[in-house]
Amino acid sequence: MSDLVFYHNPQSRGRIVRWMLEETGAPYEVRLIDFKSGAHKSPDYLSVNPMGKLPAIAHRGKVVTECAAICTYLADAFPNAGLAPPESDRAGYYRWLFFGAGTLEYALIDRMLARAAPERPQALGYGNFADTIRTLEGALTPGPWLLGETFSAADVYLGSQVAFGVMMKALESSPTLAAYISRCQARPAAQRAAALDAELAKSA
């Protein structure tokens, strides 16, 4: 039994964490949580994540939930993978990880659900959609990664969101975004993760 357990369903944001786990190269055990049977709301799983949401990980007896937190945690837990910059140089790394969690995700979900903009856009955490996308495009220029030449956990998290947003047509593609998605999806770890989840989805 691995000391790293991944609670997952391929029809969830767990795909982000699957990619991150593959980037670390660490061994892990997958526990499939079946949505159809309501396993995500079972007492057993609620003892792991009281929100009943996926994904979650348990590492050496400690539980971590929320995708951005899991990616950040795994980058620190497995430093040999080089997925986080040195602690003295993490300003941009933290900035873009939490831009993804606190700004981009909510902007994309509002767009997907066609939620009307409020009369006071400043009341939203992300302000407005145009500013969010302009900031995203700026962060990816000149690239190739959010931290320049260095790929990091921030790219796992943000890259997953950008690809999902374009796929769901909540985000209009552009040369900058299309090239970024292609670079992300070309990574061997991303390809392994996609293949593993495609296979798992057959039984999920």
C-alpha cells in the first residue's frame, strides 16, 4: 500500500491532480469514488472531505483537498520533481497558482453558466471577464510557461483550466492560449495522465 492515496473520479477536477501526480513521479494508490452510487457523499468519504467533493489526497496520514492546494502540496512534498521554484523566488509561482484558483476558475464558470454580470462588477473576485483574460494572456507572454523557461505546478493547475475553458467554449482560443495548451498536453506526464483517466472512465 502506498503512503499517497488519491481519491478520484475521472469525471471531476481530479484530472488536474492526476496530471500533477504523474509529474511528481511518486507512486500513489487510486481510490475510485463512484458518483453514480453516491460514494462521494458516503460517511466514509465525508470523513476524508466533508464537502463531498473530488479530488482529495491523503499523504502519510494528512489529508489535502482543493486542487490548487493539492498541487502546491505535492510540489513541496516531492521536491526532486522540480515543480516549485526555490522558496526565495516564489512570488510569481504563488501569484499564478492562486490567480487560477481565485480568479480564472470563477470567471470561466460564470461564463459557462451564462450568469449575468452584476451591476457592480467590482463585487466579483475577478472583476470582469475581459480583464481576467487579458491578464491571463499577458502572463503567458512571452512564455513558454508562467514562470518563463521553468515549468511548475502553476502550469499544471492553470494549464488544466485553460484547456477545460476552451473545450467547454467558455474561453475563446487565441494563438497564445492554443500554443500553451499544446505545450501542456505534449508533456509526457500529461499524456500518461490522460491515458490513465481514459481507461478509468470506462469503469467510472
